[in-house]
Amino acid sequence: MGELLGRDIVSIHDLDLDEIAHILDVAATMVPAARGQEQRPLLHGRILAELFFEPSTRTRLSFESAMKRLAGQVINFGELSTTSVVKGETLADTVRMVESYSDVIVVRHPQEGAARLAADFTTKPVINGGDGAGQHPTQTLLDLFTITQRKGAIGGINVTIVGDLKYGRTVHSLAVALSRMGASLTFVSPASLAMPTEIVEACRNEYRKGNGGSVRMGSDLESFISAADVLYVTRIQKERFPDPEEYRKVANTYRVDVELLGRAKGSCIVMHPLPRVDEIDPAVDETEHAIYFDQAFNGVPVRMALLALLLGAIP
Ligand code: NCD
């Protein structure tokens, strides 16, 4: 485990298991302050810059809430159309300038690799808030926090991940992290949206190291549902399809409803990074399985922990 002060968090590979465990431990101590029940002015006078080149609700608002709960400030460029990006400014130039306005930078961008590029142009810590179909490491941290809260140990559980595994960046980071922790994975998707080979291989590689666990893949959710301890549902990432016709072919492939969950373990938790479109029936919200809104709240304490650690307010 290295010091987190000043580090970039671009991919889940940037963190070893001890560092992840430390972030989650610190996150647990942040919960009362994240709820506004306690004051933790650890980042007074510090500034977070948000460079969001893509739509966002949760990631953006939970980073803002996290920074403000720690008494820090947030700057962002609001509507993209009001920025110099429309004049053709490069990401590299934007970052070089923003680093002199802030202490830590969160980047969300439609292109895979954009956050890594941004990190190369600044000495300030850069956090990847999602790069195209690449990675979304802070979502993974909050997903791990949520699973640990509900299930205790991650080793040995079965996590069934369903939906758009090709373009869904949250599951790329999550699958790798879970395999390192010894969870078994079931990837369920239409064949055209299967988990990229390099992610499947990265997971298998972890299992070969002897951590336990295995990967199964298929397209029929019903045949896998009874084994799931966690059902992680994702949205078909419409905006990433080069051809709208291809999207139409796979839209509405899966819909998790109360009837399907009747065949799941009573203790199976249903997660979703949100936003959902129609892949989870709203009636599921009323069941014990549904934890996606608690999961979204967890974005705040987890991001508080990460910001406090990267900025050296907590060792
Ligand atoms: C996800 C994203 O942007 O990758 N949303 C999020 O950050 N919670 C998932 C999605 O958009 O489907």
C-alpha cells in the first residue's frame, strides 16, 4: 500500500487491495458527515474542479456534495456550450489552466483514455469520473462499499452482472476489482454486448493467482438468477452505439421484475449504477432486493474519503 496523497485515480488498476480497503474504511467513518449529522471541515480552503464533457447527475452531484460536506469548494464550467471547448481548446490546454485554479480535478469525457491524458498534463491529482466505455473507478469504490456493507466479505460470493457489458464502463472497473477480491462472476449480455476479452482475461488471470472464483458467461438471465448473491444491472449505453439500428436490436433485452426475482435467493441484492431506463421494473423498488438508491447515497461518503486522502487531510 502506498500513500494516496497526490495520486491520480484513473483506473481501478491504480489501486491495490490494501488501498481500496483503506478508502472503504475511511468512507465508513464519513457516513454521519455525508448525512449532515456531523461536521468534518477537513478540506476547508481546498478547491475541486469538475471537467464534465458528458452528462452526469450522480457522479457530479455526489462529488460536489462530498467536497462541500468537507467544507471545500467546487468549480465547474457549467454548460459545455459556454466554454472555450467550443472554440476548439484541447483537453490538455484546459487541464493545464484548471490546475492553477484548483487542488484536485475530476474529468468525465466521452473518449476512452481522456482522464489518463488529462493526468499527464497536470501534477494535481486527477480522478476519472468516467471515460467513454473505459473505466469508472469511483463508481467501483462505491459499489464495493455497498456490497461490503450488505454482504460482509466479497470473497466467495457470486456477482451476476447483466446488460451492456461492452460499453458499460462501471462494470469494466467493477469486474476486475471483484475478481481480485475472489468473487465469482457471471456476465450476462446479448452476444453483441459481451464483456471485452481483455477484461474477461484480467479476471481469469486473478483467479489463476489462486484467489478463488470463476467467470461464467451467457445471455439467458433466467438460467443464472438463482445463483446470484448480487445482481448488478446496467443500462444499454445508447449513446455509445455507432449505429442506432444496432441499439434498437438490443434495447429492452432484459427487464428485471418481481417475478424474475421470485426465483432469486431471498438475500440477493439488486444494484444499478443508475440512471435506469427500463431494465428494472419500478415495482422492484419496493422489495428488499432493491438497494440502488442506498448505493447512490454511498457515492458521497466514498468520494469524501477519496478526496480527503488524495488531498492529504487523512493519512
Ligand atoms: C454510469 C456512467 O455514467 O457510466 N452512471 C453513473 O456514473 N452512475 C452508468 C450509466 O450511465 O449507465
